[in-house]
Amino acid sequence: AQSVTQLGSHVSVSEGALVLLRCNYSSSVPPYLFWYVQYPNQGLQLLLKYTSAATLVKGINGFEAEFKKSETSFHLTKPSAHMSDAAEYFCAVSPQGGSEKLVFGKGTKLTVNP
Amino acid sequence: KAGVTQTPRYLIKTRGQQVTLSCSPISGHRSVSWYQQTPGQGLQFLFEYFSETQRNKGNFPGRFSGRQFSNSRSEMNVSTLELGDSALYLCASSLGGRANAFFGQGTRLTVV
């Protein structure tokens, strides 16, 4: 079964510092991979999506992620953190086939300090 | 274009009761998926509907059921509520074919 592991349930950075949120996936076939963000009392918003077209995926709000097959990783980065980036981030994998099902990691809560 | 609408936003129910949650997808979207989010278990897939047919089901007891109507609106029902059913229930809609999924704001269910 496909799964994702997010390393670090909490990450704290200073405003202006690099943001790095880690995600490793388990899949026997090339998956679709996603990063979502959730603000308090809100639903999930798609940041970016990997579909095998390009290994470096650029998303909204200055985020990007790089697919590394050799490391089975899909880490999310942003060069300079902003206070508004404070939220919970979820990595997800979409199994093969016609299903729209997403399998999510446990999430990483990002705190941005002034 | 209106987003995914879930109603109600908040709900308080008593153990043993049943509840129905509603999800109106983005216009033109035919796929609706439901997820349960709890602090302990995280985000877990409940089921997925496409053109009124259940295409996939997660590992939840039979007390959890759903359906989709011809206009793509979907409902999920939980019968004989338990305290552990307290959660944020999220609905996502998409065009299908593994297109981007858009989430609603969720329904916060509290079982007392």
C-alpha cells in the first residue's frame, strides 16, 4: 500500500529563514504527490502537485518541491519564511488507478517566529 | 466560481444519534471524496463517489455511509454516533481523472 511519512510534527523557523518540510513516500509505481496547507479551522488548500512531468514543482505562495526517486522524497521548501506561512502542512500520495483517493501524512505544523 | 460548500459548519450530537453531512462540489465536478480528520489519526479517507457510484471506500465501520445525487451533491451519514466520531469531516471535489482536488472548509462534529 502506498504511504507517506512526514519527518517532524513541528518545525519552527524565523521570519526570512529557509523553510524545509520533509516528506518520504512509499510506492511501487510512480505516484502522484501533493502538498496541502491547512490554516486553523479551514479546509485544505493545494500548494503543488507532482505528476511526473518535471521533478521540480513550483507551487503557490513561493513554495516548491523536488521529487527525488532515488531517495523516495518530496520535500517542500520556501527560500524565505513569512509570518503568514504559519499553518499545518500535509504531504499526500495518490495511488494508481482511477480513484481520487489521497493518502495523507500526519502533518507538520510550521511556526514562524518574528 | 463558488468553491466546495459543506453544511453545517458545526454540529453537536449525542451518543447514539445519527447525523447527515452535506457537500456541494464545485460546478462541473463529478468526483466527491470524504475524509475524517482527528488529532490522533490525522486525515483518513472515508469514501469516494463519481457520477453517483461509490468507487472507493476506506476502512471505516458500516455506520459510515454516503451517497451522491445526480447533481453531484453528496451526503454522508453516520449512525449510532460514538464519542470517537468527533472530528472534522472534510469533503473534496474534483473533475476526476486524478485532477486537482479542492476541499471544503469542513464540518466540525462533536459527539457528547
